[in-house]
Amino acid sequence: MNTRLRLLTGLLLTFVLLAAGCGDDDSEAPSSASDDAVAAPAEPEPEPAEPEPAPVRVALVMSGSINDGGWNQGAYGGLDALAGQGFDTAFTEDVAQADIPSTVEGYALDGFDLVIGHGFEFGTTVSELAPEYPDTHFFATTFTPDPSVELPPNLTFIDAQYYTISYAAGALAALQSESGVVGIVGGGDNPTQRTMILAFKAGATETVDGVEALDVLTGSYDDPQLGREAATAMIGQGADVILHIADTTGLGAIEGATEQGVAVIGFYQDQTQTAPDLMLTSFRMELANMVEFLGQNVGSADYPAGAEWAPSTEFMWTFTFGSADFNQDLVSADVWSQFESVFDQVNSGAISVPTH
């Protein structure tokens, strides 16, 4: 009995030792290389590219042709420059008065950022549409129709120094005249044109004593024959210097004057090539610069929102005869110096320009 018990006890002890040994072997088994390796970090997902900003959209609406050699052609030049800079541009020319509201509103409905109505005739339309389309900026190249009315923030007008420059043109015409009679041919019958004529006549008569200043307001911007007839009529009354402020009608005035050997002053654009032998200078309105400035700054702090913008005369106007300021074969240095003196005084406010 004792011998059997000792045998069982020995077998049990052997089993326990074997079991313990097996457990030690399992716990000390070498780990695989994959267990010891540190997992590599995942490659970061590339961030999505920022979408390209949508181009600013600018539309220009004109009642005349972009080939009028003056008012509309100048503004179109600015729009064309914006197109070359990546702006989304559009234009409509030769718009009849009755079609102005629908044409301007059409661009607002299409989501344009800026719609420019180029001229006095657009003032009422943009005033009515601006409150209805707050996300579109409207600009009219004319004075504020009613200065007593506060403008919405998306509506802008301009004081383009028309009267200052018209007075100066009258002064130059009077200083150059030998007959003592000068004339001006106007375009559309509106307050701006009438006041420009008034300023021209004041500039002439106040600069040179005894000068007579004639005028014809044709009522049209696009009838060269009317311009020709107006210039001819004033030349028949002794005028020997003619200024026009009438776009295509004015081109007819230049033709009528030069046919009779009478000196002319260009307006809105450099019109030297229309009469190189008789052009004194052109009062070029920097309409291209104006349109470019508006397009480049719409929506920014520099944009003249909700106001009548009044840029300087130097920003809006330059004197040009080709690459020179004036025709030195016709205008003496003394006459030009006297003219510049008058211009400086009217520009600074030392000379008051009548407006009524």
C-alpha cells in the first residue's frame, strides 16, 4: 500500500513539473517580426484644391455705337480691357430709349455684378432697378437725378467734371479765335448738354472780352448731317473755331468745319485724325479708365457705392493731339499758356463755372 502511494505521488509530481515546463516554453516563445514592428503612419489624404473664384461679371449698355469715335467707343475700350484681364463681360449697343429698362434688367437677371448704363438716359432706369436687385451694382454715367434722395448702396452716379472742361474749352476757343466768334454743337437735348453749352459760352466770353459764343443743340448724338448743318450755320455767322460735344453728330460738325477751313476742337476721344491740319486739340474723356476702375473695384472699399462719385478732372480728362498736348502748328505757346492758366483756375475753384 505504501509502495503504491509513493508511486502515484511521484507520477503526479512529474506531471505537474511537465505542465509547468510547457507553460514556461509557451510564455517565452519568441514573438514574430510583425509583432515587434511599429505600424507605419498612413499617408495623409491630400486636401481638396480651393475652387477658382468666379470672374467678376460686368455689362455695358449704350444708346449709341461702339464705333462712334467718342463717347461710346471710349467706354467700350475700358470694357474690352477688362475682358483681357479675365473679367466676364458683355455689352449692348444702339439701345433705343424704349428698350433701356428691359436691356438693363436683363443683365441683372443674368446675375451680372456690375451693370453700367452709359449716359444721361439711363439715370431713371438704374434708380428704379437698384432696390429690386440688391446683389447687382448699377452705375450710370451721369449726375444723380435727385441729389436730395439717398442712394441705395448698389447705385452710383458720377460728376465727371463736364462743366469744368466745357468752360475750359470755351476759353481755348476764344483765345484762338481771330474773328471773335466761336461755336459749339450739342447732341441730345438734356440738362447735362444744355449746361455744358452754358459753361462753354461763359468760358469764351469771360476769358476774352467782346467774344461772341454761338450754339446749336441738335437734339441727336448720331446724325452727322445735323452736325454738319449746325457747324455750317455758325460759320456763316462768323465762327472760326468749332467745338462739338455730340458724338457721331459731332463728327459731322468736324467735317462741315474743315470743309470750310475752320479750326475745330475734338471731344471725348483723340480726334486728331479726323482733321489733322485744323484740330487744335481734343478734350479726351478717360472713359476707358473709368470703366476699368469700376470693374476692378466693384464690391471693394474703393468702389464709390451709394454715392455720386466725383473723380478729379485730371482723372477724367486729358488734352491730346496725337502724342502731343496740342497742335503746335496752329496754337502758339502763349495761347496755350493762357489756356492752362484758365484751366488751373477753374479746376481749383478760383473761377466759378455757371450752371444755370
